[in-house]
Amino acid sequence: MTQVIEKTEQEQQKVYAELQRIISLAEDKVDEKVLLDLSQYRVVDQMPQGLPLMEDVIRDYISGEKYLGGETILVLARVGDIYGDPTYNRVEEINYNNCAKQIRNVGGYSYAAADVLSAYLRPTARVVSTKGNHRITMNWLVLRDPNARTPVALKLHHRNATLAEMVVIEAQDHTRDCSYRTPQKGDDKFKSNYYANEPWAVDLYNDCAKYSIGIAGTNPNAVFDLPRYSYLSRATKEYGAVFVDKFLKAFTENKCSDVIGGNIIIAGTSFCKHFRQTIDDIDSKYNVDSFSDMLQFYFHEWGKLMASIDEPGNNVTQEQITDAAAWNNPKGQEPGVARFVFMYNSYCARKKYNLKGTANTVIPFESDSKTNEWNVFLETCHEYIRPSIYTVAKTRFF
């Protein structure tokens, strides 16, 4: 797919996908047996009459004779003239099985049920759908005619609008529509909100871009991928941005994995927050970045070390740290936090790091103090998890 990359005023590089003709996608993707089955259906009601033809409006808009841009004209459009923009819209993920199901349920194609679609006319004369991909598809599946008509609220872009400006306007219209329909999947939701310049999505993009992390293909320069961005939002809300930053900086600088899982973000950020005093004290005393150094050691050096002494063992993976199936995958990833405690204590012991009053491990387990970091962490654990967490934090798992 051809991509266009532009920079916004904030100097973010945004990737713009090539427009896709909606009925051409259906021609390529719908099975012949399904097409044959749907050929028996017809239009069940009357198409609206008396509306101008879309191609006439396009002609007048392009010539500059009638429209200035900014108007909305109710038209009858040929379905073959309507495109989708994968930049912000799920046009390449149309559910053709659902389209066929709806046709069968209605007994054909219904203009009344389809109602009025929404689309934008760009200065290039391309018409881009923001509401109605499935309805356009159903029209074609029944009539199999690219010249078949459907009513569309055609919104005219200003002629001097840039591609970035048009995509923002269209994505906003599409995103508002999505809030009233079937919920979007995570990547789709982020993508449409990001291109609509919704503040939460732009802020999340910027937070990730600092560490060359991309979400849903929106960052062309990303080295790392974050498939489940909601975990990052939750970690920020529950543990604070400063600890999220500490974890992401260490994880990405040490290239622990190209794909950053949601659970490792929760576990790593929680560890950095709950044991921040110990980490700060070690770093200050030995002039190191102990958390980052620990990740480098276990993710990249452990396997070589074991091989050099002819012992079994591979580099640690994020999946090993966050494996919590035995605890029904708790929201707070407490077993993962406990495994970080094991790794940190073991790493500090190996480096001969110590702190006053912590004879056995730098993160002490036995203390009556209510401010002891381990005790404070235990209090956050669910009562059904708490009894086993000590054992996890004392047991090698790799």
C-alpha cells in the first residue's frame, strides 16, 4: 500500500494510507459461493428520489462554479465512486460475513435501513466515506452494480485544505460515529482518535515516541511496538508517569523486546514505584542505574553466562516474568512484581551491592516496619495472592 508521510505543526510524522475503493475490496475478498448465494436477493424498498447526482455536484465543485467548500449536499452517489481511507478507518477490515447476515435477515438490501451515509469530497475529486462502509458493501453485494445509487450526505472540503487537515476532519466525523456503533478494537480506536487529533491519543503517541514506541502503525520511525496501549494508560494512572518513564526508558534502551507487552509494563512500573527508595539508594551509593543494568544483564547476558559455565539457562523473557496463569492473571501483575524483586535482589547480590540494615537482600523481607517497601507492596496484593508472593520473590523462575 502506498503511504504518504507528512509532518504536522507539532513536527510529528504521520502516515497517510492510499485510498481504497470500497466495492473493489469486496470484489477481491468475498467468496464466490457467498456472492452466488446473495445474488438471489433484491432491493426490498424504494430508493429516495429527487436528489442531485453526486457526479454533478463534484463537477460543479471542481469547476468552482457553484460551491466554495464547507457545504453539505444530500446527493445520490454511485457506490463505485466511494472510497475509504485506511489511515483512520477500518475499510480493509469490513466484516463481509456480517454484511451477508444482515442481507439475509432483511431479505435483501433496504434503503430505509441503510439511511443516509456520510462522505467527504476532497479537492482531488475523490469521495471518502466516513460512515457507511458496510452499507455500501451490502448495496454492491445485492445489486452487483458499481453504478447503483445510495443517498449520501456529501461534505465538501475547502479547496485549499491540506491532506493533514482533511484527515483530521474526516477522522473526527468517523470517530464520533464509532461512539454510537460497535466498539472499535484497540488499534482501530487509537488510530482513528490519533488522526482526529484527540488529545488523549496525541498525548499517548508523544509519550511513546520518546522511546521510539509505536501504536497501531502510526509512528513510521518506531523501533518498538505496543499492541495493548490501554495497559500503558492504566500504568500511568495507577503508578504515575515518572515510574512509567523509568521502566520504558530502561526496557527500550536495553532492547529487551521489539514488542512491549501490557503485562510487563504493569509489573515493571509497579516495581519501580513500590521499591523506588531501595533503587534510588543503590544508584546513589554506587553511581549506577541499577534497574536498567539489571535488565541488560538478565535479558542479554544471563544466557551467555550460563553457557560459559556449562549450566542450563537462557536469557530471561518478559513472558517468563509476567506468567501469572496460576493466579488467574491478576490486574496488578503482583507475581511479575515479585519476580522483579527476585531479579533485583539477585543482581545486587552478584554485584555486591548492599545497604545499611539489609544484611541478606537489598530489598528486605523481614521487617515489622509499616514503611518497609516489601510490607507496603504486600498490602496492595489481593488476599488470595498475598500468601504465595513471598515464595515467588525468593524463587528463581528462569
